[in-house]
Amino acid sequence: MPRPSRLHIPHPSARPGEAPDFSYLRLSAAGAVARPDPSARLDAMTPSAMDLATQLVRVLDDDHRAVGPWNPHLEPAELQVGLRHMLLTRLFDERMQKTQRQGRISFYVKCTGEEAVSVAAAMALEPHDMLFPGYRNQGLQMVRGQSLVALMNQLLSNTGDMCKGRQLPVMYHGSDARLFSISGNLATQFPQAVGWAMAAAIKGEDHIAASWIGEGSSAEADFHHALLFASTYRAPCILNVVNNQWAISTFQGFAAGESPSFAARGPGYGIPGLRVDGNDFLAVYAATRWAAARARKGHGATLIELVTYRVAAHSTSDDPARYRPRDEAEQWPLGCPLERLRQHLCALGEWDDTRHAALTAELEQQVNAAWKTACTFGTMTEGPKLDPGLMFEDVYETLPPHLARQREALRRELAGAAAAVAGHNEPAGDAGPMDYTGHLGHLGHVSHMDKGA
């Protein structure tokens, strides 16, 4: 008889048609986790440091009060700004999702349920700190003041596209806002952030770097490369693992190996790990401030695991009903980050339903107006079109001969197509200066279709 397999394969707690089960989730009471002094050097292997990597830092309790040593004591006005950023992020997401379903953009990724992960962290950092986002960190863009029109132009790959049609939708960047280019290659931003932080340290700057990946990406080698270099050189950076429970259709237990936490991987490299309630705005803010203070004191990196839940599909190409219970998001025990912060403000007497409705209406109008403006730069079906000649720019200081020949060949082809459409019979070689924008036909979508290259 063949021997039974002894290979262990992790399984999700529930599949479609079954009752949601979050019994695997380790929770701590709000205010229960100790907060070490960030100015003191922390030995990552001590029992108290290991507790930080396995317990759950929480500030907001079930009565919507801020309790415990991690309470950042933010003013109501600051909390209202945080709520505004998170609500704008969600409304932007909802509008872009609908736009994709209408066939007006080709692809989108929502961050519903994860807004605090980005917004609270960005507000806790300094404007000169460099951010290395993933593709579900829209809140970073909002806090750093990226224009909604600019973000929409990138999704449309139009004449206003910051990436000039060379990137997939949602792969934003913003050099002025200190936002590094988003990459579709998983986990590349982690070693990039560490390298940037090392350079800042070499130059004696006070700046730090922060980066975010999903928990599934922690299975990539780049995750381990980043932690090794960050540990060896005490790089001033914050490395965030956003544990939203699902890496597309793969349950988080695969990447975690069903270990106590992702944060617990930090101490193995000599880096303190911190496990945080990612749906608690105050906890995320406080944890980021603590890690930033450590980094600026020269104590090196912190690995933060942000425990949250991906409410929406992985992307517009995904159907989560095929691999998890339809009502699983409703049963998530850590709730909604927007609602928790709203309830906290209400408990302080600093917010109410009327003000919330007014803010929602104001931001919806802002999103709608931005979309109308973005469409004036071109859409997938209407001009103006993005110039295909841009594909030859921004790589070489001086265009090499083989690319110059290709650019000339493209010019002739487009000019010939324009002449044919106009009913002219002039030889293509007699064409005048190249005009890419008015007569591209099917070539008008070249930059959009090939932008993943």
C-alpha cells in the first residue's frame, strides 16, 4: 500500500457556502499592549519585544473610546482630516470601479476596508519622508495631495497621464509628493525603500523611508533581502506588511505558514516586529509614529504587520465569491476603519450624521468634477490621443541610431495611414512633420495596450 502523505497544506477557515470563521485571528484588548520607549534601543529577541510581534496593538475600544499607552492623543481637527481622507479614498474607489465596469477604464484595484492602513500612516510621517507604495495604497496619494485628475488621467492613459501610457492602471507616482513609482512586480518596493533609507543615512539626512506590501508578497525573496539589509545597516525605514487575509484567492495562512504573525519574522532578522489593528486609525497612526521615532534616533527599521481585511475583490479581474464566503467581510471582527473613526468622533461630540452627509456630498461632487476634467485629456474611445512617439523618450539622453530608425518608420506608417484615410495618394516618404494625434486609428491605442511591457 502507498504510504499516506505527511505533507501539511494550509487550508482557509471557510470556503464558499460555509459560515465565515475568524477563530484563527489572535486579538488583544484595546489598550492592553505595552508601548516601549522609542528613544531606547530595543532588543528584538527579548520576550517583551516578541510580545509586540504577536499581540495586537489597539487603541479604540468597543465603546469608541481611545484607551491605553498607544493613544496618540490627536486633536479632533486632525481626526476629521483623517476621516476626510479616508472617505475621499473610498468614494474615489467606488467611482473608478463603476467606471471600469462601464468599459471606460481597463482595470482597477480597490482598497475598501483598508483605508486607515495608508491614510493614518501617511499623516503620521513627515512630508520629506519617501513612500514606496503598493497598488492598494490610494490613501497615500490622497494625503500627499495628489490631484484626483492626475490619478484619473493615469487610469485613462490619456494625454495627461503622468506615466505617459507606459504603466498599468493604478501604477501611480509623484516625485514632488515623495511617492515612488508603483510596480506590478511584487515586493520590489521593499528593498528599494531600504536602499533609499541607507542612502539617506549615508548623507546624514533626517528622512526615512516607508513601504507597504501585501502579506502574500512576503513570500517573495525581495522581502527577505530587504529585512537582511535593513537589519545589517540599521536602515531608517518602516516596512509594512498589510495582512488583508487574502493574496488574490490564496488564504494568508500559505504565506504565513500558519505562524503566529508576519510581524514575528522581524525578530529573526534582529528587527522589532509590531502587530497592529489595521482598521484602527489611531493605532496605525501611533505605531507609525513610534517606528518613525526609532528610525530617526538611529535604531533602524521596524516591521509592522497591519491586520485588516480586503473587503472588495483583489481587482476588477477577480471574483472573491469563488473562493470565500459571500458574507465573510460582514463578519470581520475588526470592523470598518471609516465607521470606527466616525463613531469615535461622534463619541467625542465632534461629529454627527448631518456633518457626515454634507462631507460625503461635497466629496462626491469633487470626484465627479475631477472625472469630467480628466476626460478632456482623452478617453479610451475619444481624443485627444496620447502621442505614440513618447515611447522613444526618457530612456536615453541621446536617441541611439536604431531607435531613431524605428521612430522614423513609425512616422512614415502613421503619415501613410493618415493619407489613405484622407483619400490622398502622396507617397508616405513625402510626409511632412510627424503628427501622431489626429489620425491613429487602431494605433491610437498602442500605448494603452502595451503599457505593461
